[in-house]
Amino acid sequence: MGPPMNPVAGPGLVGVSDERTARSDEVDDVAGVAERTQPAPGTTAAVQAEALVKHYGGRSGTVEAVRGVDLRVEAGEIFGFLGPNGAGKSTTVRMLTTLLSITSGTARVAGVDVAREPDAARRRIGVALQEAGLDPRQTGRELLVLQGRLFGLSVHEASERAGQLLALVELEDAADRRIKGYSGGMKRRLDLASALVHEPDVLFLDEPTTGLDPVSRLTVWEELQRINGRGTTVFLTTQYLEEADHLCDRLAIIDGGLIVREGTPAQLKADLRERRGLGSDPTLDDVFLDATGRTRDRVAGDVQEVSA
Ligand SMILES: Nc1ncnc2c1ncn2[C@@H]1O[C@H](COP(=O)(O)OP(=O)(O)O)[C@@H](O)[C@H]1O
Ligand SMILES: [Mg+2]
């Protein structure tokens, strides 16, 4: 459904503005990327990363932010990427979405190598980052129409698409008001809609609900489920374990740049239950604490709202 897509080739047209891509202090070392191929098990993965590494270079030395991450997300999944602050979540998402160069390893989105074919990869992905780059003087509808035009839609197609997306994120009533007057939750939902203008196969969200009140958070959850129900694969990072438990088909926990657990929420709980010989299933909080070696006290300092 929706209009035919004819996205303009070029950087920055993913519902991602260029100022968000600039990182002066990254180590630009895309050379030495080794091609590692696995026998394709049937379908093309929505996201596939192999031995993904990111080193940031700075005056105070090199930060090994991501130290060898392997990921496979199947088409149609909602995949959760959890970890404490500084674990490497945003760095991984930025590499997967072409916003940051890859130090070593490979990443494919919808079968497209993000380092070799960034423009093609960008056409397959939508990105909503925490720091939404919305122009406060525009209305929600204007923003979406402009975004559609940037992706090569006609005026008519762009306006039709904007209407569909405004309905999808339940912003029809506010559509013709300036973004300046939107609440945090409304801005987040508009940013979600703008990431969907070009009908991406995979939607990446970096902490889509951080800082939202509980009602807005539930609304975003519903919208993500609706978007996923229409066939879009969703890759989200979150610090909220309740969110991961509720939304995600599968999840990975990253700590110190390495994946320390991976599975469905039920599998991860069952594994811990068996390992500890518990009488009933632990919570995802318990799994997270076990995986990251953190205590509840430290978590309270490190991670917001870890206890659901
Ligand atoms: N631009 C940067 N330059 C140097 N270090 C960075 C930069 N961005 C992130 N880091 C460091 O990389 C590590 C992972 O950060 P990040 O991916 O933002 O973690 P998360 O999103 O899980 O909180 C942290 O130690 C962080 O301080
Ligand atoms: Mg982050």
C-alpha cells in the first residue's frame, strides 16, 4: 500500500538530518572491513551484523565502544536492544543506520551492506533518534509533506502519505498546529511518522520512550505495535525492561560493548530460572541484573526506572 517510492539518492534523506550524522571525533576506519558470509538460512535477515566493532578516537585515547557484536534480526520482528548507559546501544544503532563509520565487521540491513552501499541501505531504513530534529515553526503536516517530497513523492502523493501517517500516530487533530506547541510525546510520535514516510523495511528507534510520561509511553508502544503489524521490522533500544518485556519478540542485552544475553524474554527468564534453581520465573529485571553483574543499588544509579 501507499505511493510508489522513488527516493532521491543522496545522504541525509532517511528522516535523518545531516547534523545528526556529524561526529568529528570518530575514527574513520572503514578500511579492513572483512567480508564474512554465512550460509543464508532461507530468508534475508532484516538486520545482520557480524563482529561489529567501533573505536572512537579522542585526545584522551581510544574508546572501544562496541567490541564485536553479532546480531541477526528476522523480518517482521520487534527486536529490543538493552543495556545500561554507555553499553554501546546508540553506537551500534548509528553504525547499522549508516550514521557512523564502522571500525571493523560488517552490517547488512534488508540484505544491503551499510558500509558498501549506504544510499541503498538508507532507502530501506527509517530512523528515529532521541534528539528529534524537528523544525518548531513547521506544522506536523508540513514536516511530513516536505519529507515525502524529499523522497521524490509528488505533491499529491506526499500529502496523501502525510495524511495516512498522521492517522497512524494519532496526530490528526494537531496536524495543522506548529510543532512548537506539541508535547514531548507528540513530538516523538511525529518523529516516528517522519521516519516512515518512505515506507522503510526496518525502523530503528533509539530510546523512543525515554523522558515520556507513562501515558505517552503507552501510546508510543501501541503505535510501534501497529507499525510492526503492517509489516515493518522494529529495532529499538531501551532502558526500560518493562517496555522490552511487553513489546519485543526477541532481545539482546549489551554491556561494555559486548552482547551478554540474547533470546526471547521467556527464554531468558527460563534460562535464569534453571541456572538459579528458582521456583518461579524471574523478571526481566533479574535477567538484566544477572547479565550485567549489576546490583539493584548500582542499577538505580546507572539506569533509569529499571525496576518496573
Ligand atoms: N562521539 C564519541 N566519542 C567518544 N566516545 C564516545 C562517543 N559516543 C559514545 N562514546 C562512548 O562510547 C561508549 C558507548 O556509548 P553509547 O553507544 O552512546 O552507549 P549507550 O547508547 O548504550 O548509552 C561510552 O563509553 C561512550 O562514552
Ligand atoms: Mg544511547
